[in-house]
Amino acid sequence: MSCDKSVKSPLPAEIPKTPTYGYQIVNEFPHSQDAFTQGLVYLDGFLYESTGLYGQSSLRKVNLSNGQILQSISLDNQYFAEGITIFQNKIFQLTWQSNTGFVYDKETFELLEQFSYSGEGWGITHDGSNLIMSDGTAFLRYLDPTTLNEIKRIEVTDSGTAVRRLNELEFVEGEIYANVWLTNLIARISPSTGKVVGWIDLTGLLDSEDCFQPIDVLNGIAYDPAEKRLFVTGKFWCKLFEIQLVKK
């Protein structure tokens, strides 16, 4: 990644027509560098984080200001944890290739139930009514939060081209924000059409030399609707950032 945070690399040639946004760093916070971040949620002053990898997967409650882990449970070694969302005082967590999701009590992290789905689990969020799940393809699945049955799927496209590798999700001011795996991009998606209405380019956000260990890709979006704060981080990143978007 670029050491000069003022230099923003151009977006790939295949997405020139959609509005693009850079960023301004508002705040930096410490982030545990043992966290292979797969899911991130902000709620009531705390971060909730799902970390992945076999044998290392966990669910955590984290102090935003200092990165301290306040509460944590580990998943069984057979599971590779993925995205999380919090809805109606329950935490919903996906796993990668086990076709299994978990539902926890938000306060105690007690496991309430498991649910099954076809294909892979990547990211998950909600729109206030339904859960919305990504599976690494260009499709987003809507799930009933009570039965956890699939209601519908929408295809995400940009200028008519399918946008694949949709990863971590966050519902932000009526749009679905999605990390696109192996890129520094976040897609801003219209839930009604599936069309990408904007791209956020976070190239250069973290200087790898700031961290003591190697870092992995950008992944992790959380939003504070009360204060309209947007937080982002990545896998094995030593920092978590609050950013403001800047129209290019």
C-alpha cells in the first residue's frame, strides 16, 4: 500500500462511469492485529467483530477507543467464521464453507440456535426488516430474520456488469456497502435495483509499515447511525479508521 495517504490510485478501468469517492481520515483507533476481520458492527458505543481462520475463529466485543477485547468466545475448530450483524438483540454469524450460521444472545454471547444455508457464507447485514447475506458471488440473499429462510436474491451490477466477490456488508443510510474481496474498493449498492451507485476507493488508507506484522486485505465496515460515523479496517490490520467520504 502507498505510504503517501494523499495519493489515491485510480480505480480500475472497468468502473469509470459510476461516481467514485475518496476519503478523509477523521480518527484512528488501535485494532488487534491477531484479528482476521470477517465481520464488524458498531452498536451502543462498542464494536462487535467476527474473526476467521480455522482454529482461530471468534466473536468479540471490543472497546472502540483502545481496541481492548471486552468479551469473546471461540468457535469450534471446524468452523471458519465470516460476517456478523446484530438484529433484535441477537447476533447472527456466518461461516465460510460449513453451510452453517449461528445466532447468539447479544449480551451473553450464549448460542441460541444454528441455521443452514446453501453455498458459502461471506458477509451479512440487515435493513431493519430482513437479513442480507453475501456468498462471494454477485448475488445478495435476503433472509427472514425469524425463520432464516431465503426470501429473494438480487444481482449486483455496475453498468450492466456483475460485481463478484462481494464480501463484508453494512447497511448505511439506505444503501448496502460491500467490501469487494482482493480490492481496496467498497461498493455502494441500491437495495431496490442491485445497481452500484458509487465506489469508495480506500487505496493507501493503511501504511503496512505502521504495523509490526504483515497485513491482509481491506475488510470490515461498521456504521454509527446516530453520529453518522463510518468505520473501516482490514484483516490483520493494526488500525481501525473513522473516515469521511470525499467525492472525486
